[in-house]
Amino acid sequence: MAYTAHFKVWRGDGSGGALQDFDVEVNEGEVVLDIIHRLQATQTPDLAVRWNCKAGKCGSCSAEINGRPRLMCMTRMSTFTEEQTIAVTPMRTFPVIRDLVTDVSYNYEKARMVPSFAPPADLAPGDYRMAQVDVERSQEFRKCIECFLCQDVCHVIRDHEPNKESYSGPRFLIRLAELDMHPLDTVDRRDVAVEDHGLGFCNITKCCTEVCPEGIKITDNGIIPLKERVVDKRYDPVFSVGSLFRKGQKRSAPPT
Amino acid sequence: MATTGIDTPGRAQVGVKTLRQDAWWIQPALVVLGLTAFVAYGIWRVFWGSHTYYSAPYISIFYSPCIASSCVPGADEFAFIGSWWAWTPALLVAWIPLGFRLTCYYYRKAYFRSYWLSPPACAVAEPRKNYTGERRFPLILNNSHRWFFYLGLLLALILTYDAVLAFRDPQGQWGHMGLGTVLLIINAFCLWAYTLSCHSCRNTIAGRLNHFSKHPVRYRMWTIVSRWNRHHPKWAWISLATIVIADYYVYLLASGHLTDPRFF
Amino acid sequence: MVGLAAKPYERTTTVVTAELERHTYDVVVIGAGGAGLRAAIEARSQGKRTAIVCKSLFGKAHTVMAEGGIAASMGNVNEHDNWQVHFRDTMRGGKFMNSWRMAELHAKEAPQRVWELETYGALFDRTPEGKISQRNFGGHEYPRLAHVGDRTGLELIRTLQQKIVSLQQEDFRASGDYESHIKVFAECTMTRLLKDKSGAMAGAFGYWRETGRFVVFEAPAVILATGGIGKSFKVTSNSWEYTGDGHALAMLAGGTTINMEFIQFHPTGMVWPPSVKGILVTESVRGDGGVLRNSEGKRFMFDYIPAVFKDQYAKSEDEADRWYTDPEHNKRPPELLPRDEVARSINSEVKAGRGSPHGGVFLDVSTRLPAEVIRKKLPSMYHQFMELADVDITAAPMEVGPTCHYVMGGVEVDPDTAAAVVPGLFAIGEVSGGMHGSNRLGGNSLGDLLVFGRRAGLGAADYIDKLGGAHPKVVDQIIDAAAAEALAPFREEGGENPYTLHMELQQTMNDLVGIIRTESEMTEALGRLEALKVRAANITVEGHRQFNPGWHLALDLRNMLIVSECVARAALLRQESRGGHTRDDFPQMSAEWRKVNLVCRVDENGVSIARQPLVPMRPDLLDLFEVDELEKYLTEDELPGGGH
Ligand SMILES: Cc1cc2nc3c(=O)[nH]c(=O)nc-3n(C[C@H](O)[C@H](O)[C@H](O)COP(=O)(O)OP(=O)(O)OC[C@H]3O[C@@H](n4cnc5c(N)ncnc54)[C@H](O)[C@@H]3O)c2cc1C
Ligand code: SF4
Ligand code: SF4
Ligand code: FES
Ligand code: FES
């Protein structure tokens, strides 16, 4: 059942690089990360790759396999034919450090711009009461393993480097949505979403949802509802007029 | 700027726009075909159809509600715009479904991918150098989807009313039914499905709330709308098809190519 | 002995110190798992400038893999639960080898630590009243594990990560710099702890994985939170990070480790296909009704109920099956015995030739629950088997076998402050020892991280305050020695391949110091380890220092070899079977051995083990148990005059 597969692995660093050819053994049940490890152990001991859990839980092993953003540890070799050449490159939206490893610091900087959870000041630890149905939406977004594949595939920054300045990408739009839907949060993040995180850049073309290994419905359940909440405040003929009377940016108590 | 996007210095230089080996271009190509065909059909019906949109008791969706006094007798129930309106009466209402669909979250995805090629498919580089998204005029107008949703509801009501009127015979007697009645009912149903599965609908029903538990009825409705919402793209296409079928049927009747099979 | 005697490397000395990147902090936390992050939050909240250093990216530490939950006796599901019950369960689980003071602090403080997470933004699953929901787990008398589906560890780490970001935002508002008080140094591996002339902690030395450049942190307090050692074993649920760095670093700096012979083998890891062998199959599968069968289709666990548990477990399949719906009137199925018991039983079945085709046994839910229920209750297991093994667990049984999961042993610490024997050094989480005794209960680790993480943060702050500004100074020569040691693998050509050595080490530990141990095998293991050490001194790595995994592995090998030797030596000495240490040649538990901790040290002569008496339990804690029960564990003269 073992066979020899043909791989093209991108090797190089920020100053240049290219796809390199390898013939490597593949056994039953293996995933792409196993093959990369076999290359390390037998042919190129210094091939750089990031991984931790090898179980799709940590989001470290993100790369592009035959042009598709994927987790290497969750891409089974059996999804390819034995004749198929398999091309593995690093994520192409972030600067490359070496081989398959990229510099994802963009994401950590954006994370720092998200206003943190702000519970009511007078609520003591242990007294939090939240219904399951009220936390479920935010829980979906908290499944995120921060693999940054959605960030990688998002054309807003993938194809337009300058937009990184003003756009935070799908991962952090759902983080904003998560907090905005939190039943005990007291901050209104809608203006921040538009002004600091560039919500309007997203043209809901849904590639983020297509690649998310956690199956989070990033657009349908996160970004679109967030856009709709912004519309509630800014553009809706009924609600936004109503809210003129309920003035103020900060919600003093959690919104209903 | 020759080097932006995936060619930005510092990123891994791979040299090709995509390494995808699958036929990623099929999907956008099909969407272009489908939407272009529909738009062509729509233009033909709106500008060249002013004599073939009504065949009692059926009215074409492109012209309903017919609100100009130039509307053909029988279809002019809602007419309140005077004879000064010289163009086709379709223009008075067709902007509503047009705007509704142009600003629809699903259609936006479809046309941004297929016509704008931004992006043509996931992880396939888009050809354009700059991209500002929906933050400026005119695309910022997509935020008006909420307004169109409200109008869309109204329209769905009227089309339901049209379907009810189709239970008359050509002379206006109630209690009759023909093939056209069936088509109008199906069409109205699909439009409801499309309209109620809308993301704006989902938000207004309860999505904007943070405490579902305090609004059990709205929450129940939200779960139902959410279920339909998952199939919104499907309803977008199905309803497009039923519009064409129902309208073309009216055209065939009105232009005398066909007579309506009556059931009773 | 590898690396221990590294001489200052003359030629590079000046170069190294000149190009060296230096940072000065009050507290350096090594490790960004649950324990490290909680400690850093506390240290920063005490006003100390804190650095967090970790091998992988921020938010990726091993803690993300935890599935089941955090044990804390909040009593949300069963109001009878309280810290005393939790304490008793913990001591029983650890077979009374635990540091009782740690178990006490843990049981008392875990609820507050969990509630605190909610104030940071954690979203646990809820009870109908809106409180944090709690689930049943092996060894816990009441439903006790706060959880989020089967991804509790992810929630824990993300919550702490986001809390740190929120502290950084506060600092930014105050100082204009996000990193003025707390900074994360990710993908930065520490290879040595640095001391001053008096022997007190003065900092840590390591390299950036990205560039291979060296970096020194100067700080009076160093908190180790580096996790476990599983990567020394072939079949393990642990990730590459678990190379025992903290254990080795502490010992190389004069610290001690205890209980190293106690290693938890989780009974259910995947066994097929080979590439996923060892990946965890969560205990919830059995909790929700899954049963273990051998190749003859028999539920063999009924044959393996040990005498001490005879009264608590069901004797027939009928009774066991009734327990799921009526736990008040029926006894538990033996599939839910403590982990060590189940792991050993599976091992015996396989040895007796009644295993599954790929050398495990069958774990079956498909005939026990409807398909929809399985998909709903065990989503990630369904996904895991579907994706990685092509097995639909709603239609077919899984094949499972024991996998190396957790090390109970670790750095010897003061229970109240987590301080190690070296002044200024602290250890928390899996790298610390004592809390779990000879066997850890599921869910007790995550609580441990939070409780002692916070205590170490406080302890470090307190220690620094007592120094009163007289901060220890690093000796430059030690830095040079550390740099030379790290560069050694580049010196020669044609030496050993680190990947090959690692594979041989894993095979040795797995086969000879694994789940069932005997004297002859362990002696052989020690011989092989000795040979590996010699070869390891002769490793060659190819390429350069920039993100070079071959080099990283070469440096980790030193730690794995030290730790493996501790495990093997301690296991050879302890002539009894208890918890995570099973001797074929000494199958009984011995009350005499219970009184002894085996303490491991490293000096010029290598690894050595010493016996150290266990501190007797405080009488009021002893009183929490029935005398009958204590008799099973304690010697005659340790028993209290009267229990209750
Ligand atoms: C699959 C699985 C499931 C589990 N489920 C549960 C559960 O349900 N409940 C429970 O209570 N426990 C569970 N555990 C156990 C628990 O998850 C771990 O014991 C715990 O997370 C360890 O946390 P830690 O903070 O000590 O270390 P870790 O989270 O492992 O973090 C170690 C950190 O140290 C860093 N580090 C290591 N060496 C160095 C070095 N040399 N230099 C710099 N940094 C270094 C690493 O990069 C990492 O950041 C599970 C374990 C596994 C493997
Ligand atoms: S839907 Fe929006 S966020 Fe997602 S990939 Fe497309 S543009 Fe980016
Ligand atoms: S949302 Fe999904 S794709 Fe994006 S970072 Fe999180 S897990 Fe990855
Ligand atoms: S290695 Fe953790 S997700 Fe792949
Ligand atoms: S109609 Fe498509 S989203 Fe509103």
C-alpha cells in the first residue's frame, strides 16, 4: 500500500525561493504533515515547518496545498491520486520566514486592537448567569483555533498588501461579533468594527468560510450579522431613527 | 505598483497566480451565464414587453403592481401615477426587486466573484490593483439592503395578492383556476422563501438581540429563519427561475402563442 | 554526560556576548500554557514587569488539546459537592502519594479560579439556571468538570490569552506602549537557567527559533511552566513541545524533581493508522456509554475489577447498562475505572492475544447509541475518526490502546508558593510535581494550572519584594558556556542524525519503561540510554541556525535523555505498583513505599536518585477519611487514633 509520491515543496525565505521536487514514500492513512516530517527525517533535516498537536486543534500547521489553504495535519494523502503531484507552499498572504513558516504577527497586532470584554462593573465572579441559548452564538466563534487560514485566503489583504493597514480580516471580525453578541458585555463595538477594523472592506465573497477547518460559518453567522448590526445603528430607516432618542455610544447595561 | 498582493516583497515568491489544480473557474463562469441570461431577459421584458404583461387574470411580475394610468385595463388596480409617465410602467416598480437583489448578500458574493473577479475563486489572485470594498460610493449603497428588504416584503405581499386574483377566470369570476394560477402561486411561494430567508430578516426577527432567552417567541422564529437562511442562495436561484417561468408564461398567453389550460 | 560539562567555548566567547540580545524583567515565565499565562497575569497584576517565553506561537501551547474539562467543586449540578469531597477524590486518585497540601489548596481554590475565567470572557456550557454546567468524569464523585463541549483547553488558553491582551491595552492607555509591563516572546526556546554567584536565580538563556540568535533574560524570578515529557515515548498523546525542558532545566540548575516514575498512560489512544497512533480518544466516549470489547466480542473489563474497587463497580452488563440512566440505584460500569486500571487491562488483553487487528481493543459506541446522538455528543471524536482513520464511529467500533499522556512527576515545590529549592525558581502546571501523587484524575490538571499559576505569580512577586532591589547578577561565563553548548551540534560533520536518535529513544522508553515494568527491562533501558547519551554528544545538524528543526531537536534531546533517565532510575528503585507505575515483579501496593518520595537530581556525575520521606498529612485532613479506607493505604503507625 506504500507508494512513492511526487511532492513540490516551497523552500526559501523572504529574499526568494522556489518549489523543490521530492520523491517520498507514502503509507496508508498518512496526512501531508507526515510526509513533510518524513522529508525532514530522511532528505532535508532543516526543512522548516510549524506544527504542534497533529490533531487539528492548535492551528499551527497552516499552509497551502495545491493552492488551497489547509491544515497539513488534517489533509489526508488519500484525497489525492497516487499520480498527482502535490504542491505545498507557505501561506501567501504573510511574509515568509523560512520554507513553510510565515510571520503571522499581523494577526497578533490586530487582536490587540479589539476592545476587550467588559462585564458590568458590579457583577461579582460566581454571579454570572447566562442562558445556554444566549452563549451559543459566541461559542461558535470561540471554536476558532487561530490557524489564520481565513486571513490567508481573504482577498482583501491577500491581493492588496496596503489594506493590511486598515483591515483586520475575518478572524477579528468574528471576534468583534463574538463580543458584540456576548450576553454580559457592555461595550458597543459597532463603530470600532467599521472605523478601526474596516468591516466595509469585506465583500462577503465567503472564502473565509470555505477554508475554516473548524467549520465556523464566518460570514453567515459572524460578519453579515455584524454588518446588519451596523446597519441597525447607522442606516436603518426604523431602528436608527429610534436610536437617536436612546443616545450614547456606550451601553451602560448589557443590551437586551 | 507592479508588486502587490501575492507578489509583495517578503512573501513567498511562487510565481503563479494560483496552484489550484481543480476547475475553479467553472463556478464563476456558470454564474455569469445565469445572471447575464436573466438580465437580458429582464431588459427585453421591461422595455419590449409593455403589450404582453397582462393576460387576465394573470399579471407579469415585472409589471406588478402596475401603478401608472397607462397600465392595461384589468392590471391597473393600483394605478395612481398620471398619464404624464411616458415610459414603460415596469420601470416604476422593477427597481425594487432589482435593488433588493443587487444589495442581497448572496448576489453580492455572486457578482463580486464572477463579474468583478474579486476574487474569481478562493486563493486565486484577483486582477485588480486596488480594492476598497464596500466603503465608498457607490458600493456603500449596499448598506441599503435593509430598506429593500422592507420593500421586498411589500412586494411579496402584492405578488401573493396577484396569485389570489389568479383564482378568477378571464371574465373576473371567482372560483376558477388554470395553469397560470399554479405558476403564480409557486412563484409567490419562492419569493417568500427568498425574502424571509434574507439576512436582514434574520437580524430584524431576533438576530439583533443579545438575550434570546428573554424573547422566546422571537428566538423560535429566529431559529426557523436561520434554518431557511442557510438555503438562501438556493432560493435566490430558484426564485429567479420561477420569475422567468411565470413571466414567460404570461407573455405566451398575452401574445397569443398559447391558451391557458383551465382546471375548473 | 551530554552538555552538562560544556566548557566555555573559547573562540565564540566574545562574539556571543557581543551579539547577545538582553532583556531585563522582574519575572520571566517560561511557558505559555494555562499555568504560565495565569502566573503572568498575576505577576503583572502585582506590578511586576513580566516576560512570557514560549517555544511555539502565543495561544498554541499544549493546553489547547485538553478536551474534557476543569475540575472545580462549584456544586452547580450536584449541590452536595464541596472542596472536601474533591480533596478526597484527588487523594484517592493519587493513591495517597499526593502532596496533601497542594491537593487541599487545589480543591479549595479551583472554583474561584474558574469563576474568574468568566470575568475574563470565558463562555462555559450552562445549566438550565444559567450557571456553569459540570460533567461526570472518572474518579470524581459528583459531576464536577466545567467544560465547553470537548474543547475546554482551547477555551482556557484563549481566555487567558485575551486577558493578557486586555492587560496590555490597559498598559497602553497608561504608558503608550502595549508591552511596557507584559510581553510575549514567542517561538523562543530556553536552554539554560542562569544563576548568580550565590546560587540564586538570575535569568534564563535561549535562542529565537526564527533566527537562531541567542537571547538572555535577566530576572530575579523565573517561573517554569513548560508542561510534560511525553515526547520521549513513541506512542503518546503529547505534542513535540513535550520534551521535558522544564524538568531538565530545573535539575541542571540545581533543582529537584519528585515522583518521576509515575506516568499516566491514558487507556484510549488511537492505534490505527500508524501516523495517528497515540492521539487521544476522550474519556467522555466511555462516560457517554461506550464499552470496551476484545476480539471475541467480550466486555472484558468485568474480569479486571481490582479488589479495592469491588464494591463500587457493577458485576453484570445489565447492571452496568442501567447505571447510565439510573446512577442512584446501580453501580458504574467497569469501563469507568481509574485510567491506570483500564490501561493495564487493555494491555493484558492484547498480550493474551485477544486484541484487535492493529494491536488494540475495540471501543464501541455504535451499537450503544443512535447515530444522531453520537454525532451530537461526541462531535470531535466523530470528526477525528472520520477524517484520520476513515472509521464512522456511528457504524463501527474504534480501535484503541494505551497512550502516554501525562507525567505526574515534576519539579519539587513548596505547595503554597510553588517555589522550587533554588531561590527565585518556581514551577507550576505539568512540570511541577506532587499535586497528583501517583495518578492524576481527569480534569484536575486544568484546575492545577490556574490555582498554582496564580500562587506562583504571587510567590514570585513576594520573593522579589523581599530582595528589596538587590537583584542577582548573571555571570557572563555561564552565558558563554550555554551558547557553546547550543552551538555544539554545528561543530562536526558526519555525526549522528538527531531524528534517528530521537526515534531510538522513543522506542526504548516505550518498550522498556512503558506501562508495565520489570527490573530486567529497566536495567536494559538504562544501558541503552547510556549509549544514546554517548551518541548524542556527537550529533551533527545540517543547514544554518535560521528556523532549523533538526537543530532544535538536537537541543531538545539533551532534556529528553535526562528526564528519561530519571524516569527509568526512579522506576527501577520503586518496588511496588501504584498509580502510574506498574511493576510486573512487584504487583502489590506497599504502604511502606507510600511514605517515600524519590527525588531526582543532576550534577557532574549525572542523574542520581535519593529517598525522601513524605510529609505526614495534617490530622484535620486525615479526619476527612474513614479509617477503613486509610488502612488500605497507610501503615499501622500512620493511622489516626480514631477516624470517623
Ligand atoms: C489530548 C490531551 C487532553 C487532555 N485533557 C485534559 C482535560 O480534559 N482536563 C485536564 O485537566 N487536563 C487534560 N490534559 C492535561 C493538560 O492539558 C495538561 O497537563 C496541561 O495543559 C499542561 O499545561 P501547562 O500549562 O503545564 O503546560 P503547556 O500548556 O503544555 O504549556 C507548556 C508551555 O511551555 C513552553 N515551553 C516548553 N519548553 C520550553 C522551553 N524550553 N523554552 C520556552 N518555552 C518552553 C511551551 O511552548 C508551552 O507554551 C490533557 C492533555 C492532553 C495531551
Ligand atoms: S467574506 Fe469577507 S472576510 Fe471572508 S474572505 Fe471574503 S472578503 Fe474576506
Ligand atoms: S476562524 Fe476558522 S479559519 Fe479563521 S483562524 Fe479561526 S479557525 Fe482558522
Ligand atoms: S498541528 Fe495542530 S492543527 Fe495541525
Ligand atoms: S435578500 Fe439575500 S440577503 Fe437579503
